[in-house]
Amino acid sequence: MTAVLELRAVSKTYLDGADEVHALREVDLTVEPGKMVAVMGPSGSGKSTLLTIAGALETPTAGEVAVAGRPLSAMSRDDRARLRRRAIGYVFQDFNLLPGLTAAENVALPLELDGMSAGKARAAGLRALAELGLTDRASRFPDQLSGGERQRVAIARAVVGDRRLVLADEPTGALDSANGEAVMRLILTACRGGVGAVVVTHDAQLASWADRVVFIRDGRIVDRTAPRPGPDSLLTEQPAR
Amino acid sequence: MSIRHALLALLSEGPKYGLQLREEFEARTGEVWPLNVGQVYSTLQRLERDGLVESGDDAEPGPQKGFQITAGGAAELAGWLRTPPDLASPPRDELVIKILIAVRLPGADVHEVIQTHRRYLVELMQQWTRLKDEEGDLDLGLALVVDAELYRLDSVVQWLDTADGRLRRAALEPPAPSGAPVPRIRRRTGLRR
């Protein structure tokens, strides 16, 4: 099965004045279709850089990135832009919805930008909203929605159309725990539908929704969770005293 | 955990048999804390001795013996619900002790020790979250128990993150001058360098 995302020995170096800053150092990461991978690390560890490189928003200094089996280095700038619109969905902490567009228009926007007719894009947007239980919010503007609803609209926009990869940066940021849990369930549901997801976070409760967790520090992946036995093993402890 | 008070709570709903008490205890705690029937009967005997429950007849403890709560038992339960558990003094937490030892042990990499525990805790949290995802919607008691466990484990991960950062900063800063008197609060809580 082709991985939806593959990073091979990816490094990213910035120049800060005369100093070299190593934001990523030889990172290997594979995300299979249907899986959610969490990247956990403190601020400044390189996890957001990893996400922008995985999303074809930045190019690595060294190494190779492939999305849905296609190496980004072999693609033209236009092809990369098309891949970003069609195959990759983004979820940000602050939702990034356009305030002058309704929920349905926000969700349909990436499809329209990709050349789909307005009618078809709107129908696809409404389907994505319906899947997230937001049909009755479709014609509302972002400032008429609660924080939890705005993030659900942002997730609808990230999974609309034929998206293969969802990239989320602290997606439950300012939400309360119930809405945060709802957001993670929706991303997980999208994964069970076949997309792959990378969720970047410093929050262990958030990371624990993922199938795998990788730990990043100083630009390096330093550790990964092992596959664990099913949850039933939690319930065979000693009897209560 | 107080089985004694859990049984009083179940009996406050009406008279019940021992086996029924065991089944209801397990169901209401999301079946996270299994209870053997011997524990139920020995606890009921002690509750009866203390006048907090009474049995319907003089039968031997067994499946046919019913129990009900007394007025004293109801008062005991009401008092217990409002009594805070002892959280005032720091527990002798094994993980805290391991990190304190790793800081001073020659040749030990405390950051690697911290990461080992962080990974293990996140793996445990993945299992609890999976359980909540699969069964939490069906069982409110289980969802409450899983939330409590996730917050408990999360607080340990947060402590490890904080300790990791504090140790990294300390490694870059000069050590504090020695010979300063130990603050009184430290002596009182039994914490020593």
C-alpha cells in the first residue's frame, strides 16, 4: 500500500544572521492511509516545520518528501500547488476560516480554486458539512458559529473532495475538553475513511488519539511508541481491595 | 478505594443480596475494578458488626442473604462523600524518586530516563483513549473512570515535560551558592537535596 506521506532523511536548515539553525535533522516518517500519527514535542522542537514541509509549503534543505507516492522534488511549482489544493487538507489552531464567506463557501473554496464549478463545489461542501453534523450551520458566517463549530467547519474543509492527507497543528488549541475530544474523533473518523493524518501537538491527551506517536526534540525524532496490546489488557488488573 | 462505602451507596437504593452487590459495583465502575465475592461478604460482615447495615434474617452469609442500610450507615455514607481524601502531603511517588536519583547518578542520562517514562505513559494513554473511543459512549461510568485515568497520566507527562525543561535550563545556568540554609518548608515536608 502506498504511504500517503513519506519523509526520508529530511533536514531543514535556516540561516539566522551568520548562524545556521537546524530546524529538522534527518527525519524519517511514514504515514499509511487510514492512520493518524501524532508528533509530540516542546515548542521550538521542529514539529511545525515538519508539518509545513510535509504539506509542501516549504522545501527541505536535504532529503525527500513524497505525498501519495509522488516525490515533491520532481514536481513543478504549479504541480505542487495543485497537490496542496487537491490532496492535502490543513487544520490550524485558529481555524483560518475566511470571515466574509459562509461555512459552506469556506468548505467549497479549495475545490473552486482548483477549477471545479461553483455548483459542484458547493454540493461537495454541503456533503462534507453534513458528515460532520453541520447541515443547519451551512449558511452561517464564522462569527455566527461557536469555537467548536468553527473547528468542525475547518475539518470539513480539510477533508472535502478527494483529500489523502490531513495535517493538523494543535487542532484543539483554545477549545474546551468536550469540543477538543469531538475534533479528535472527527479526524480519526476521516482516517478510518482512508485518509492519513499528522497531528502536531505538545498535549499528551491529544496525542493519545493517534495510532502512533513520534517524539521530536531539537529537530530529531528521538522516540516512537510501540504497538500496544488492545485496551482489554487494561481491565485485567488485580481485583480491588 | 473504599469498597465499604461503595456497598453502602448501593444499599441506599434498597435491600440487596451479596452477589447482586458485586455485579452492580462492577457495572457502575465501568468494570475497571473487579471485585471478588469473598471481599463483598467480608465487607458486609464488618458493616453489620458496626451497625451500618443489617441482614434480613439469620442465614449464613451467602447468595440468599439480603442486606439493607441502617440510619447510621446512611449518615456514614453522607459524611464520607464530603470528606476530602488525603492530598495534603506529597506521596512518595516512585517516578519522582527515580528522576531525582537519575539527576545525581554518574553515567545516567536523566533526559533519556524521562523519555522512557514519557513514552510508556503516552502508550498507556493511547490504550485508555482507545477504550473510551470504542466503549465510552455506551457506558457513562466507564467514560468517567477513563477520563480520571487520562487526566492522572497526563499530569505525570506534564510533570516530566516540566522537569525536562527545568533540567535543561539548570544545565546552562551556574549552580546556586552552597551553604545557604535549607528553607523551613523543605524540612517540614521532608524534602531534602
